[in-house]
Amino acid sequence: MKMEARVGVVVEGGQRALNSAHGSVVDAGTRKFLQQQQNHNKPSMHQQSQIGTVQQLLAGGIAGAFSKTCTAPLARLTILFQVQGMHSDVSTLSKPCIWREASRIVNEEGFRAFWKGNLVTIAHRLPYSSVNFYAYENYKSWLQQFLGLKNLKGSASADLFVHFVGGGLAGITAASATYPLDLVRTRLAAQRSTMYYTGISHAFRTICREEGFWGLYKGLGATLLGVGPSLAISFSVYESLRSFWQSRRPNDSTVIVSLACGSLSGIASSTATFPLDLVRRRMQLEGAGGRARVYTTGLFGTFRHIIKSEGLRGLYRGILPEYYKVVPGVGIVFMTYETLKMLLSPVRSS
């Protein structure tokens, strides 16, 4: 996935929107909050906006899709920088410059080209959100039951372990189930002036015809190695930062806490897993448009090839636009999700 799962946002009213790759995912950490509220019969300012599972998935999916659309220009710049050097002489490459590349896109392809591949990103969001939500809920319950953690609900370390492992497993499950959509999105976004794929359906047909069905799963290994740790880092860093912050400053606005901790968790997971994301992108583009294969020695051989030809810095090509989209991405998800939650929830009498 675009390993787009890089930003975790927990809304105090009971839901988390997670933005990886591959965007925003309603998370069961949310459900945990709701269950705790209900089990302890504690009234909450947000009870009026609590909603059911279907509405949670809908709100999370729409919030994620809207956030992705708003930050699509930065996402496309990230992809274009990541694949630089794949089919070019590395010695001729200039230092990545966001403004120069953005100007090139506008001049050569037009302003709308910033949103190449965004339609398939939106189509990817709802099923990915649904699978991630459902998988996390079940992995969390299974882990608590199998490891006997249900009696340790007050334990911070036990909760952290469940978040970390459950989040990683849910990310791997969701990434595997929706991977072809992510691959098609990458190929559409990586196209420049020459349009080899004219749309989503044409890309699917062309890839299956020229590369076989398994061509839709190129780079899945790098994705699975990256998306689990990415989501796990987002879950655990977010929870740790939020707990630390609230223990020191319990009266701070939950909006500010969620935005700050979500942004920092997204930056942390991006930094840790960006090299895998870059390798994944390049493997996804192997054979695209009838081009010859560049990396023929598998995942680790690809790492060695990039380091040898571009240096260690080559593994972080394009990370700046990735950083730049974290904070606005979190803010947009948060505001959109809260707004939709209020619109979709029934008004309850106090």
C-alpha cells in the first residue's frame, strides 16, 4: 500500500481515523473507548455523536477519501521522486525540488495532473477501511483472549502490546486484500506526459494481459514488511504520546492533543518505514508500460541495488513532501470525521 498508513488520529468521542497508505482507517481503538464508556456508565460530552459501525465506516472512509484528495498533489510528488533513478542515469539527477517538479507538472501536464490516480485511491479507501476496522477488532479480541489479557485491561503495557500487534496484523490483512488497487494507483500516478494506462479498468486489463494476474501483486512482499510496522508504530507512538501528554496536562484540548500526537506518530512511522515504501513503489512499476525490468534480484537485492547506485540517501528520495502532508492530512481527517459523525448520529435528548 502506499503504506499510507502513517497517521493515527484518535477522536475522543470514540473513533480513530488512521491515515497509512495506502489513508484513513476507522480503528477499533475507538470501539474500545466506546465500550469503556458504556461499561462504566460514565456520561460523556460526546455521547450524542456516538454512531454505529456502518456509520463509523462511512464517516471514516469519506474523511479518508477527502483527506487524500486534498493532499493528492503532495502524494503524487512523493511517488514521482521515489521512482527517480529507476530508469534514469542517477548521475544526471538533480537534487529533488518540490517547487521545480510542481512547476513541471503544471507546465507539461496541466494542473489537474496533480490528482492522477486519485480516483482509484478513493475507490480503495472504503474497502481498506472496512477490512482494517473488522480485522483490528477481531485481532484485538483474539489477542486478549489467547494471552489472557482481558483481566489486565488497566495495564498500560498490555494495552500497548495489543495495539502494536493487533494494529500490525490488521494492516497486513487490509493491505493484502486491497493491494491491486494500490498498485494501479501507483502506476497511474507515476505516469508523466506519456499515458500508457488511460484509466483504472484499462490499467487492470493491461497489467493482467501483459504481466499475468500476479502482476497485480508486484511489491506485495515489501508492502507486508512495511505496513505492519508502520501501523504498529502509529498505534503505539500515538497511544504513548497521548497518555504522556494527558498525564502532564489533563486540561488541554483533546483536538490539539489528537492533532499533535497524530502528526508526530505519522512522522515517526514515515521515517522508520519510508525505505520499504520506496522499494515497494519501484517494484510495483517493474515492467510497467512495456519497459524492461530493472530490479531482478528480489526485495533485498533491490535494496542493495539502490544503495549501491544512489547511496543511503536514495532510500529517502521524496520524503519531504511525505512529511509536509502529515499535519494537514491529520487535521483534515479529524475535522471531516468529527463533522460527519455529528451529521450521521441521531440527536439524543440530554
